[in-house]
Amino acid sequence: MGLVYLLFSWTFIPLIIGFFEGLSLFSTSQEKFDELYNKEYSAPMKANMPDDLEKLFELKEKGIITNAEFNLQKSKLLK
């Protein structure tokens, strides 16, 4: 799209296209916007994530996994 803007920069075509792109951004829902442009913040929480975190915590409390392993697995679950 940038190439089209550059090729037609001496006309009003980029202005018109930009206007409609702006309208589409304003009419996009927050969820759709996050999905397109904020992927790291838009990942939906998995249904079983709280259970998985609880099981992981229990493994740490019982001494089956180390604190470092717990933190590593927790960060993987939360991503």
C-alpha cells in the first residue's frame, strides 16, 4: 500500500485512501483492533488456564518442580 501512496503522491488518491482507512480503524471493535495490531495483548485466556496454574503451583509446593521451572512454565501458560 505504501508503494501506491508513493506512486500517486502527486494526486489526491493517497488522501482518499487514507480517509477510508481511518474510517475503517474508527469503526473497528476493540477486540478486532487488538487482534490485528496488538497480538500480544489480545490472546484470549484459555478456559483451563486457572486449573493449569493451580496444578503447577501444587507441583511447586510439593517440591516436584523447582521455583525456576515453575516460573518458566507459568510464563509459557500466560503467553
